[in-house]
Amino acid sequence: MCLSSTTYPDLLDRDPNPQRLLSDFDWDNVPTFPVEEHCIDDFLRVRDDWLTRLKILRAGHGSSLFPSETQVISFTEYLVSGQRNDTDPKMKNGSWAIPLDLHMPSDARVDFAYFPTHIAVAWLVLAAEMFPLLARRIKGFDSALRAGLRFSSLKNFQGHGYDSNRESLVAVNLLALGKVFSYVRKRRDSFMRFWEAMNRLEFDIVHRYPHDDGWTSTDALERQRALALLRGGDALDSRIVPDIHREWRDCQFRAYSNHIITILAKRYAETAVKPLADACLASLDTARSAFDSIEKPSVFLSKYWRIVESEDLFCVKLPSLRGFIAEVIDQASYLEWLPSYSEYQFLHSSRNEIEHSTYEALQTALCDSGVMCNEEYNPIISSLAVGETGEVSITIKVKG
């Protein structure tokens, strides 16, 4: 069985595990590799796991995420022992291709053979720099790194098809995480193939990429960044670490806000459903008149087509959410990489998500309340809006 030539998620566009907390990452739980089954999700899971480890090693020093030396050695041994030396003639040996079966189109080969190899090579270089005795303690480390660097440069870091230019910039970003370009610059005679590929890519970025347009075009700022990294900027934490920290803050905030909003919507609905139900009962005559005035379709039509809705009937003002937000925030656990948020800041940064979740929770609570259960229709929330200071406005109509 071989992979289809589907367009695969890209490392620049894809946001792996957007709701997973970084604190949940387990250094001792390494994914099975290579992957026997042809499952794209499994391939991505392995690649994302490796990339997360690499980013933590580069930018997580001083945090609770940072691995112990034992964990660094363990993952390094995992990579060295797992290097693919069984792929010739389908593919040159020395990669960290994730699928066991290498029958795949060229775009998949970039995603699941070359990108993982860039990540693995970056890990080996960075680990050796941070833990200098590492290479001496792990059998086969030097030969694995040499073969990995050779494989990584086989295509001159190019991608596939229309994405070739853009994917070469992704390759630069991955390798820069491990300071690979600075490492090779100091040892160019030992890694001449890689050095030549660096020079070729630098030439293309300067002289060819700016003139490529349409589907092969690349962003000017991304080109400038890649050039700086290729020329030794990858050794500077100031060029790498802030971007990783920003990514972590965004990731943590999405997980944090999802947790807060889920609890908030449930608690608010439990409190607000009674005044909402009372407002519906107070407008019972209005609702009956509106429903009776709706032209009903023939009884011979299907049940689905016999369902009718009224226009919006009345609005209900409910208590502000701000007090509920403050309460939930106070009870939430502190997360690394996140500043503290006031209820006002949280409301303004997540208002759309709060409106959606509150709408769903209140609609469910209203249905469960049994209000108007003896009528031919049910009250439903037509719209819900949260104001600047957290006040909630709801519009009601009937459906039956």
C-alpha cells in the first residue's frame, strides 16, 4: 500500500495539538518509530513529538519542561539506534523517515522523510553542544550525525513542486533550531556536501526566489530570516528563542482559554437559565400568538418539513459574565509562559468563543428546564451577544 498524493499539513501552517497543555508533555513516552501502518495522523504525531522535544531543548531552559541529562541521552540513543539504514535503493540510507514502507509520492517524502531528518539532525547537534560528553557515551553517534547531515542535504533543502521554495525555508528553520548551520560552518571541510548545499540555497534565496511568483512565491521577511540563519544567525538565541516562547504562549492561551470558557459557560448557564425561563413564561401569550400566526405546511409532508420557526419575538437581558470570569480565573491553575489575565482582558481576548460556548450551554439548559413543555412549540435562543462589560443580551423565538 502506498500513500496518496494528498496535500499534507505543513509545519508552517499546522498547529499540532492546539488544546494540549505543554505541561502535559511526557519526556519518557517516546513514540514508536518507524510506523508500520500507513496512517497520516500517526506520522504527524511522531514528527510533532520530535519537534516539540527539539524546541524545548533549545528554548525551555530554566522551565519545568526542560529535560534532565538522562532524558536527553535516552532520546538521543532512540534517534541514533532508529536511523534508517534499510532504505536503499528506494531512498538513500541515513534518514529518519517515519513510515516503514517508503512507497510514497514526493510531497509525502518531504513531509515524512526529509523534515523528520532535519529535526533529528538538529537534535543531535544541539544535544552534543549542550552536553559535550554525550557523543562519547553513545555508540554510533558520530556516524549517525554524519550520515544524517549527508541525507539532509541531498535535495539542497528543496521541497516538492510548487511548494519547493517555501519548504526549503521550513527546512532552514528546522535545522536552525539545532544551530546546525553554525556547527557546519566551523567544520566545513568535514561536511563539504552540506556546506555546498548551504551555499546553493543561499544563492537561490538571494538571486532566484525574489523573482519567483505565483504558487512558488515566498515572503520577503521569511527569506531575510532564512539568510540570517544560514549565515550563522542560528547560534543566536535572540533570533530563535523569542519566536518559540511566543508560540508556546499562544498554544498555552488556547488551551487555557478553552478550559476557562468551558467551565464559565456551564456555571453561567446554571445561574442564568432561571431568569431566562421566567422571561419566556412572562411572554407566554406573545409566543402563543406568534406560533399560531405561522402558516403551517400540509400534514402530508414529512416531519422535517412540518417544523416551523417564528421571527424573533423578544429580548432578555441577563447578568454580566465578568464576575463569573473572575471566579473561574481565580480557581484556575497557573500556567508557565502565560501572563496573568484580568476578567476584562480575558473577556476582550476571547469574546467570540465565550459567546459561542455560552449560547450552547444556555440553549441546552433552557431545553432541559422544561419551560413551556405543555405547548406545541419550544423557546429557542435566536442570538446571544456579550457586551463590552460582560452584559448578556439574548433574543428568543419559538420553534415547533
